Amino acid sequence: MTEHETLAQLVAIDSVSSRSNAGIINYLERRCESTGLRVKRLPYMDANGVEKINLIALSGAEFSEKTAVELALVGHTDTVPYDPNWHEALQLTEREGKLFGRGACDTKAFIAASLTAIANIKLEDLHRPLALIFTADEEIGLIGAKRLAEARAMQSRYAIVGEPTSLRPMRAGKGYCLADIIIKGREAHSAYPALGSSAVFGAARLIAALENISGQLEAEQHPAFDPAYTTLNVGLLHGGTAKNVIAGECRFTLEWRPIPGQDPRRLLDLLDQAIDEEKRRDPDFVCEVDASRADEGFETSLSSILVTMLEELTGNEPGTVAFGTEAAQMTELGAEAVVLGPGDIRVAHRTGEFVPAAELTACVKILQQAIQRLCA
Ligand SMILES: [Zn+2]
């Protein structure tokens, strides 16, 4: 079966993150078993009680407490939702050398390329073990990969994480962190400010402090990135109930993307200092911080043989990504990791997502050569 046909079959299986991914996992399990790989399902229940499954397929190794492989190819099985009016969403359609469909680019093209690569290789000629890892719930917070990392499900020396990079090897990525900040005030008639305490004014002072912190973080530079520092954003803010009521509550969402090597909690420490300062200024200032994500970035050295090999095989210079990927969890599992896949992240997640057919085919060759060089 060609990579094109495999991609069409993968796209036809609806695997939006809110649904169970059992359908696509069943398909991948059959395909891996028919190539002679050993497979193991690692199921869990998501926050809504829906069954999700991570799948590991091994060549040249057994499942045990200490499963260790030379190379892991990692692809997530879930996709973002699609507009029901997009008729090609589940029906791969080719036009002008582009293959359209939900997940065609992110990340089913990489999965199709991986399956084709292992089918083209004589697995019995490999002397070092290889793994294919298919994860759940990447699009809603890398949840499947985090479970694998927490469970220490296996070890890998090298990992290629298949996100769309137009086949450029990306050797480092920023982390992703999120917190809700809730400021409590005291409601009163707005004609009598002394009777209340405005949560909106409190939030405004804290946000001004965050703008200063943002400037402070700019001084800690990682030249491989653009922008070269940890960025932060207050993307949502809501406070108060009416124009003539002193606001009793104001909340905002703080997002930040830490450069690798910097503790993702560093911003929370700086925020705590700003809150303490505000409390000294105003003893009535009440503020809760609900940090829901603190995902670290990752970095693999420019001199790693995985990086130099993929630079040679693709003809593309190594780079970095500003979005979160499962490479961080693969790093936790011991791997030197690189993010690489066909398609462009800028067309992912939108109606009309596509992967260039030529990149899909080129990816098969790159993965085949990578497996042969690292595992043979
Ligand atoms: Zn993705």
C-alpha cells in the first residue's frame, strides 16, 4: 500500500480529540502487527470519561519494565475539530499536488510515512530496536505523551516527533504554560469608592507589573529562537458586573512560552513577588493563582548525530519551533529529540489543511534512511 493510500485511510477515520481514538488505534495496531511489530495498548480514561489509547509498536525488543529502543517515531492520533461543511475533511482529496483533509498535515501524513517506511524495510536486518509511538490527546495539552512520560513507559535514545515542519529538522522548542489569576475585591455603589475595593483596579496594577516582568524576561536570551526570549500574553480578561458597581471580582488568563533551560515556574515566582508587593501596598488585595500548565521546552544539541543526520538527509538546516510538541516528553524518556514532518504548521488546524504530496513521499525516504542508519 502506498503512503498516499495509507493517508487516505487514516484521514477517513474521524479522530477529533473529543472522541475516543480507539478506531484509529485499531487500524494502526493491525498495520503494525502485519509488518511484524509487537504492539502494546496503554489505555486511559480522559477527563470526560472517554477511553483514550496510546499505542507502542516495537521491532527488535520485548515489552518489559526496561524496554529501551534506539529510535522512536512519534505521531499523535488526534486532530483538532473540523467544520461540518468542509466536505473533504474525512475524504482525502488531491488537487495540484496537495492532499487535503483534516489531519492530512497534522499529523497523519507523518504517521502514513512511518508505516510505509517500516513496510519497506527488512526489520530482521535491524540490530537495534525501533519503536513507533502513537499518542492520544496531543491537541488538548500533550496529555497522552505526558502519561507515557509519567509511567516511564519506555526509554529511547533518539526520537523523531512528527509535527509539520516542511521536513526541516527542529531541534528545540519552547514550553507552554497557562494560569488563571483571580483578583477578589469588595462590591459597593460606585458613588462611594471608599466603601468597596475594586478588583479591576487591582488586576490592572498586577497586569502592569506583568508587563515589567515581560521586559525583565527579554534579558534572558536564547539566540536559537525568534523571539529569543520567554514571551507572555494576557489573552482574556473579565471583571465586574455593572457600570455603577465597584467590581468584586476580576480574572484574567496568563499564557507564557518559556525558552528551554528556563524553569517554566520562573514566571510564577516573579508573579508571586509582584502579588506580595501589591499586598504590602494594599492589605485588602486578594489574589489566587490557578496554574494549570507548566510544560517545559526541549533542546537537542546541534552536534547530536540525530540533528546532523537529519540535516544531511533533508538538505534543510536545523531550526527551532515556538509551539509546544511531544518532544519534551520524549526528552523525559531519555531521548535526543527532533521535530520533523511533512506539511506546514501554518496550514494545520484550518479548513483546507493539506500536505504537499511530494513532501509526504520524501518523508518516507527520510524515515527509511534514518531507521537504517540508526538501527541497522
Ligand atoms: Zn500536531
